[in-house]
Amino acid sequence: MLLEIKNLTKTYRAPDGGDAVEVLRSVDLSVAAGETIAITGPSGSGKSTVLNIVGALDRADAGEVLVDGRDVLQLGAAEVAAYRSTTVGFIFQLHHLLPQCTVLENVLVPTLAQRGGDRRALRERAESLLAAVGLEHRRGHRPGQLSGGERQRVAVARALINQPKLLLADEPTGALDRVNAGRLVDLLAELNRAQGVAVIMVTHAPELAGRMGRVVELVDGKLVEVRR
Ligand SMILES: Nc1ncnc2c1ncn2[C@@H]1O[C@H](COP(=O)(O)OP(=O)(O)OP(=O)(O)O)[C@@H](O)[C@H]1O
Ligand SMILES: [Mg+2]
């Protein structure tokens, strides 16, 4: 298994001494290499919390998050940084592109931390990813000169630049209209086929969830299989 989540729990303490929010009671999920999964569930059910913990952006209270057999929850600070930049790729609801950088420079941002990388090979990979998302002719543009759907496609290319095994997408279509949302999910499915990257996508839209290989729903702090 690429990813095994076992008995994950998470409670947010209230900042003002009020009631703590028990978000994840016991989350279990297994994801094989190259699978695509949609996570659905009501607002506030903890979907982003799960994704953020898997991506080592948030901490869990207990449980295990095994990626290739290693527990992400036990990694030290340096290992977390390496894990975040090379094993997982992230796409968020809003693209978080750097406005002052070109499209090509934005795609290369996650590679800047690597020392001794082959810059020319990385640039070629960035260009081929931009071609894969249909934006090779826009590489010199800045995010402000692109449409919302185009910006989100740049964010997809950026998430894949370090060849992660796992792509985590938290409502990547949340800011897009229906047509562009459908195109973005088609693109994720296509990149999954072409590059073998596993995809976990959070979405509210049943028709988008339906394009992933499996659908799970977060209910009462647990993940339940909806379709396999
Ligand atoms: N840093 C935090 N401190 C306290 N409570 C938090 C924090 N982050 C999230 N929560 C709470 O945890 C619960 C789950 O939040 P989460 O963002 O994971 O939900 P979600 O399923 O992604 O919702 P949505 O569909 O609206 O994005 C919510 O009740 C939220 O208010
Ligand atoms: Mg969320």
C-alpha cells in the first residue's frame, strides 16, 4: 500500500476554554499506488483536516499515517520538509501562485529547496508538465494574466514537478465554474493514468467525485466507503 491511515484521531481545543471539537474519531483508509479517491462529506466534517495531516501540514493526536510503510506522524522536522517537497504534491481551493513570477517560475518553485538539482532537466520537466496541462504557450505569463481555470492548471503542474507519488487536492475546483471544474478533474484523471500518481481529492460535487476510482465519505469522524 502507498498510504495506510490507521485509527487517526484529532481534536481541536477551543482557544477560549470552550468545548473542544472532536473532528476525527477513528479514520482508516488504504490507498494503493496509482489509485484515485474522492473524499466527500458535509462542511466541517474534517476532510481538510485529514488531507492536511496526510500532507504533514497539521498534527494528529493519535493513529498512524504510513506512506510506503513509514509513519509520517513520527518524522522529524528535516524529514517532514523532504516528505512535503518530494513525496506529496498539494493543490488547494485557491491556487496560491506567486503573482510576481511567471507561470514557468511558479511551476519550478517547489524545486528551489533542492540543492544540486539539474536545473536544465527540471526546466524541461516543468515545460513538459505545462504542455500536459495545456499551457505551454503561456509559460511567460504571470498569474494575473490567466483565467481561474488556467491558474489552477498551473497549480497542478507545480504540484507534480517533484514527481510525487501522492497528489492531495483539497477542493481544487472550488473556485471554478462547472465546465472548468469538470476539465480540471479530467486533467487529474489523465495525469493519474499517464504518470501513475495516486490522487486523493476532496470535493462536494457528486459528479466530480464520480470520476475518481473510489469514493469515501467522512461521517461522524470516520471514513466510510461509498463506492469502490
Ligand atoms: N485550527 C483549528 N482550530 C480549531 N478548530 C478547527 C481548526 N481547523 C478546523 N477546525 C474545526 O474542525 C472541523 C473540521 O474542519 P475541516 O476544515 O477539516 O472541515 P472540512 O470537512 O474540510 O469542511 P469544508 O467542507 O467546509 O471545507 C470544523 O468544525 C472546524 O471548525
Ligand atoms: Mg475543507
